[in-house]
Amino acid sequence: MNVDKIPDEARRKQIIEMLQDNMNAEFRATLQYICHRIAVYSRDSVLGESFKSAALDEMAHILYFSDMIDKLGGRPGFTEWPVRSGGTIADMLQADIALEHEARERYAAQLEALADQQQLHALIASVLSDEEEHHAEFSGYLARCSGDIMKQ
Ligand SMILES: [Fe+2]
Ligand SMILES: [Fe+2]
């Protein structure tokens, strides 16, 4: 994947910084969803598979962003990734929906900011579409949770 328009130095640095934030947010989501997959699998394997599938999407997103940082001449850098690892199923889903909400807001704003970068824009649009699916899936699951499941 190439960046179609060579940005000037200030713009390049700004884009790299944005991609670093994205990459680290994706790490956080990947780890949180894997923790949740492990925590729920024996109780609810369908939800466990849903967490795993979302985690694999987020892992792919990490690499989209790290590869793009490389292509722009940056060096991917890692931060801390705080995760909400336990609680009831409802607690986990709420924490995950919050991450997906943040992701949707972040990528929607970036679509505006990257109108001059066609390929990056297309990449963010594709990632945003995945986040919308995760948000809908987790929200639907939370809505379907019975009182009993909520107390687990
Ligand atoms: Fe993601
Ligand atoms: Fe997501």
C-alpha cells in the first residue's frame, strides 16, 4: 500500500502521530477482547467466539497502522495498554462498547482530517466499518442479555 500524496514534513509527522495513537488503541482493544474471550468462554462460547473474532479484527488493524507508519518513514512506538479484564458479562460488554464508541468517534474524525490522503482515507473507512460492526454486535448482545446472564 502506498501513500498517494507525499505530505510535507509537518503533515507527515502529524499523520504518523495519529497512526501511532490508532495502533496503540487497537492493541488495547485486542488485549481487552482476548481477556474477555478467556473469561467468558466456559459460560458462553458464542460470546467467546464473538470476542475472539473482534480481537482478530483489531489485531489486523494494529498491523494496518504499523505498516502505514513504516511506509511514512516513522517508527512504531508502544505505550501502556490498560484493559478492563473482568467483571460480569454485562461489565465486559459495557467496557467493550465504550472502546468501540471511542474508536468510531476517532475514525470518523480522521475521515474528515484525511480527505487529502486517498489511500489512508480508504483504510480508515474500512477500519471504521469494522468498528461499527463490533459496536452493533456487542450492543445487540448486551441488549439480549437476560437478568441471569447479567449477574454472572
Ligand atoms: Fe479496530
Ligand atoms: Fe472494534
